[in-house]
Amino acid sequence: MHARLDLVLDTLRHLGYRVVEGQCLRSEHKNASAPCLDRAHELSRFLNDPEVAAIFPPWGGELASEILDHIDFVKLRSVPPKWLLGFSDISTILLPLTLISGWATAHGSNMMDLAPTQTDPLTTAVLSVLGSDFSSPVLQRSTTLYQKQWIDFAVQFDAPLNLTEKTEWKRLDGSRAPLEVEGLLIGGCLDTIAWLAGSAYGDIPAFVDRAGKHGAILYLENADLAPPEVVRALLSLRRQRWFEGIAGLMLGRSAAPESDSPSSLSYVEALQSVLGDLPCPVLYDVDIGHQPPQFTLINGLLAKIKYKDGAGSITQVAV
């Protein structure tokens, strides 16, 4: 898929950005791009380099968790922050950068999504969102259509999003009444960050406590977990107190296959079994995650979520 990669990098250069490629970018090694220490040292170098303004991985992966112990997140508290953008396994790195280092981090479209052929307003607005200083609220609205099936970039390297399905946000309580929720944002990919619970890398309860009067909004999205795995992951997070004291919970559209058997647990039933009695509002099928388009969500910023009649918006501002 190097043709797609080159297209996106050329687009960034055309916009005036200076692009520096990492040595691990175009290689493949044991379900990752390179050995653990090579990836950790390269990322750490970019995080600490004052000449680097943003780090855009092409997309997520499988093994970001193994590099966490080789990055000094405490030291990064004294380093001027920069953007790290992505979703899926990238959220494994975004979360401790916010929770430990105190950086705002961007959960949103991966770099490979930023092709010049894109027309979807959430995707084409990514760089302008990151270019804001958030002193004034930045508004993003829900989509009308979303992508269920990816187009193979190796076959069609310049493909835009394949928008075929109607977007509809839903409330877990079944109500369609309007809803507004406000709080500091935090979250990521359920498949990967659930494994950080109970460690400093995933200390969501401490974040909620620090949010204080602002409140906190947690967001999660499911990439591959089948409904029983969703139950296990959510139960683990509930036991680790991730849902205590939050003002609201947003769940992205699930990209995992659904069972076609009526005797099997469905995704929504999995959510209801663990989250149905939460005292806070729970929205699902929101524009987050592996069925794009998706919001650019900034961990650590104050967000206001509005829902009405199956649609919604998010406004983010610095506090």
C-alpha cells in the first residue's frame, strides 16, 4: 500500500508541511513495523524533538502496548506537547500521554485516511481541528452516512471513504429525547486500552477525580471484539471503576461481526448487560472508530455532546 502512503505524504507536502519519515515506517516485523525497542526509541525521539510538531502514524496495529515501558511519560511532562493523531491501537499511546504526561492527544482519522479525494467533512477537517488553539469552541457535527466496508488501498490507492450506510446515534436506554452532556474527554479503542486498566497507563478513575467540577466523558469503540468479549472487557473496566463518576459514555459504531443466530448475544445486548444500569447517559453508534467517518476527539479538552433525533454534535474547548 505504499502508493497510498506516498499519495498522502505528497498531499501533506503540498499543504506546506515538512515530512520526516521514521525508519520503521515502511517495514514489517512480527505483526509490527519493527522490533519493540526500535519502535520505542524512534517514537521517543520524535516526542522529544522540538522540530517535530505532530506525529501521524499511518494507522494502528497490534503491539503498541509493548513499547509503553520504554517511553518516559513522566519526563514528557516537561516537554512542549505536540499532536499524536490516530485511533485503534494508537489510542494505547494516546491514553498515557494524556493521563501521565498531561498532553492533549487526538483520537481521530489515521494518516492514511487523509487522501486528497476525501469529501467527508469530518475527515477533511482533521488538520484544521488540530490547527485550532481551542480558545474558542470547535464544533463537529455527526455524519449522514458512514462506511461499513473498507476499499482495499492496494487495489485503489486513492479511494475515498466508501459511505453507504445511514448514520443513526442511539441512546442505550432506548429514549429518543434530546440530551446534552458536558465533561473532559478521555477514551480510545476498547480492544487495546482495556488491557491498560489497573495500571498508570490507564488510570481513568484518577482522571475523573481530577476533572472535578468539569466532569468527565468517557468514549470507547470496538474494533474486533465479539459480544461475549465485549462483556468481559466492559466488566473488567467496571471492576476497575472506569465508569464511576463519569458524566456520560459515548460508544462508537462496532466494527465486529454480529452473530446471525437469535440464540447468540448481540452487541447491543452485550452493552445493556454491563452498562444498562449506569446512572449516566450512554450513547452508542456515535461517529468514532473503525466504521468512519469519525470525530477528531481531543483527550483532555472540555466537550459538550448534544443528541437529538438520531443525530448529534460535539463542541470542544480548552479549559
